[in-house]
Amino acid sequence: MKEYFPLFISSKGKKALVIGGGNIAARRISTLLNFEFDITVVAPKITKKIRQFAEDGLITYIQREFLEEDLVDKFLVVAATDKREVNKYAGERAKELGAYVSVADVKEECNFYFPAVITKDEVVIGVTSGGKSHKMVKDISNTVRKVLNHED
């Protein structure tokens, strides 16, 4: 039996909080933006890519350290700082508040995983191994992309 069930939900307008402003946060934000989340990023510093998202009005950026109050009313929380204690605390508190939580540095603290997402027109496919085999996920994702694009 599998622990994680693939569930496609309406994400339009749902509040997502990304704690951290590095490359992992940028990748998670890029994924979330494809699904109409209302994204707030809290971090003292951010990458150029995240800054561009903010300048383009795609996200709300708050330049400061994370505060517990940032978690209120969030549907989904990504803890992706370079500080273990912040990620752990944010993940624990967010789960207590009922949010879906991804803790970037400890997969066991997540209650969901970001799959490899493949889209083609109206088709959305998610592929995950629960964090166990990134190579297998990459290989499967590449094969699915080729099939969707009718490549031999």
C-alpha cells in the first residue's frame, strides 16, 4: 500500500506561503505559479528570479525573517530556508494549523511532495517517488513528455 495519494485539487486563489528566497524556493514558486496560487514569499533576501516574480506582480514579497503569524490562513506552506530550526518550526506549526507542508531539507517532515509536473494543453500529470528516486522520476517524466509531444 502507498502512503501518498495523488490528488488534484482546485488551487485557484488558495493562499501559499514560501519561507525562504533561494533556488529551491524559486523552483517551488515557479511550480505554484502554474496553478493560480496566491503566493506570499517571506525572506530577508531573494534570488533574481523571485525578485522578477515580485516585480511582475505574480507574488507578494515581504522582506524580513519569517514570523509565526505568517502561517495564519495558509493552505500550503513551503519551508525552504537555509536554517534547519526555522524550517522545522515553520513546518510543525503549519501542520498544526492544518496546512499542506513541504519542508525542503527533511522529506520526513513533509505531508505532501512536489511531483515532477508535466503539462500539455489541459493535461496535467504529476510523477513522484516520495523522494526516493529522483532519477526514476526524471526518466519517467522525460518519457511522458516525449509521448505527449508525439516524439519518437
